[in-house]
Amino acid sequence: MRICSLGSLARGLFVPALLLVLAGCGTDNTNSNNNNQSGDMCSGCSFVYATTNTNQLLSFKVEPGGALGAPASTQGGADSPAIIGGGPLYESDPANNAIDAFDVNSSNGTLTAIAGSPFSIGSSAGSPAGLLFANNYSGSYLYVGDTNGTIAAFNAASSGVLTALSGSPFPAGVAPVNLAWSYNSNTGASFLYAADFSGGGIYGFTIDSNGALTPVAGSPFATAPGSAPAAMVVGAGATGGGTLYVALSALNEIAAYSVQDSGALTALTGSPFLAGRGPATLLAYSNFFYSLNGLDHTISGYSVDLNTGVLTEIAGSPFPAGTALAGLIDGHNGDIYVPDTQSNGILGFSVNATTGSLTPLAGSPFLTSAGPVALTSVAFPVLDPP
């Protein structure tokens, strides 16, 4: 199992972190419409992108060994809580109640605004806080969790242009700001889940052939009272839909559910699993699982039983994570990165492929020109010949 993280929201406990997951490592950027001024794709290159507490959107080339190169800056939304790569790059734009869209230059990773950007989410109330990108046989779709209790849905053209879907936005509790996607390998069905941070519970939807959302029978699925469900991620498990993990940020726990063929959720044996204080961001990586704990500034690490989804804490966990409050992404090279807004830097860690333990990368933390808020990564395929 390898599931690539696509974005994060760094707001501490009371506005939870968001980790967005796209099965099949969808951040490999092969969009033929990418802005490419040189005409040459950077073979095997990876880039990390960070929204900031100013209006800068920073891009970093990942150097050999995992170090981040000097950042390039593009104008973006200030304090954008979510960013996602996967073809074009999208970031939430709270000031404009919109989504900013960018082409990614496949030779050097630089960004160019897509015509028509920013794209309105169609609501004057609330704020776009979570992003999820999903594919099915009929198209590609971007979903936006809004603090007004709805999920906005868009068709995402290959050019990156967003068009609102009929029926959007879809109601989903009070504040569905954390989203996850499950693809069922047995049935071919896709499901979207939204954690209602303020109201509690997990809202489940079938993603229809046209991208519209239809509630799953039994939704919403209850979480413990006052648990403040935050980030979610889907990993391996006993069912075709895998296991949905949910950070219960107010209880210092991680809940785990088997995703049934119908999309219904069933609590996993042994769930919930203990985490650090204020688990805010989750990452499933190979046969390991990580939780960034926003209140004690640590990362809890677990091994995953790929047959059952059960988590077992690994030796050495929890690992110190500077003053980071939230945010955790897979950088595609066996490394993970964490935005540390308080120290204006990005922490980098290498993952031991055998034990899952974390070791700071040489040069970490990597300094930024402004406080990083949310991260995503984009990787280009290795060309043969390069």
C-alpha cells in the first residue's frame, strides 16, 4: 500500500488540520496542459508547495537526499488552509470564497495562474477549508469542504478550469472541513467522507457517475461526543474499501472504520487507538501510519496490519516535531515534510523502510520567507531516456 498525501490544513486543535489522500499516488503530474516554458519535463523531479500566512505561495525543488532547495514565490491567497496537487495545483482562497488554480511547469515546478482563476465556490457565507480531488471513469472532480456546512463540487477539466456541478453545494453537517476518498476495489464504487469538526460524526456519500454526491445509508456515522473529528485518511484493510482513519482531536485518539461495499462504516476491532495531544494530520505511508499531534508537537508512528488495518505504535514513537502545529505530507522519496509556522520553516524527516522510525533530514528545518501553513507535493515521472 502506498497512499500519497495531497494537502494539509494547519490551524492547531480548534480549526483542525486536513490531510487529503488520493489513491494511486495521483500527485504524479502528467497533465499535458501544464505550463512548460522549456518544453522539457524534469525527469523524476519532485516539488513541495506551501501556502503561507502572507499572500505568498512558495515552491521548493526536492534535492537528492530530500533537502528542499531555495523557494520560488507566486502570489496566492493569504492564510490558505488547504492546497492540493494532482495535474493542476489548487489552493483554497478564504478571502474571496474561491479556489485558486495554477498550472505546474513540468521542467522547473513554477506556477502560472489558470485562466478564470479564482473560481467562486458559490457561497457568500463560510469559508473553503478542505480540498479533495477524485477520479472516476467519467471525469475528474474537485470537492471543497466549507465551514458553512456544505461541500462544493466541481468538474475539473484537463486544463484545470473548474465548473460547478449540478446540485452543488451538498449539505454535510456543520463544518465538514476534512474530506477523504475511498475507492472500492471489489465494486468499483467511490465514496467521499466528510468529518464534521464542529457538529461531530462522519458524513458518507457515494460519488455518482457525474460527480454528484448521494448520502450513504446510515450517514452520518457517529463519533464519540465532543471528539472534534479532524483529519482523515484511507488505508489498507480487510474490505475492498479499506480502512478510514479519523483523528479525534479532542480525545487524543485515532478512530478506525472498515469501509463496507455499501459505503457504510463499521468500527474496527481495537479502535480507537491512542495518539498524542491534539492529533491534527494523518498520513498513511507504505505499511506505516503517522499522526502529527498539534498540541504536544510530536509525530506518533504506527505499523499497519495490511490485512486488518489495526495500528501498533512503533519503537521510538512519538518523535519530536519542533513547534509544528499541523501538516504532514509524503514527499515521494521516502521522506515526509511538516510546516512549522511558528519558526518559519519546513521540517523534513526520512522514513526507515524497515522500522518506520523518523530521522530529521540533513539541513532540516528548511527556512521559508514566511510562515508555511499548508503543504502539498507534486512528482513527475522518470523518463526513459531522461
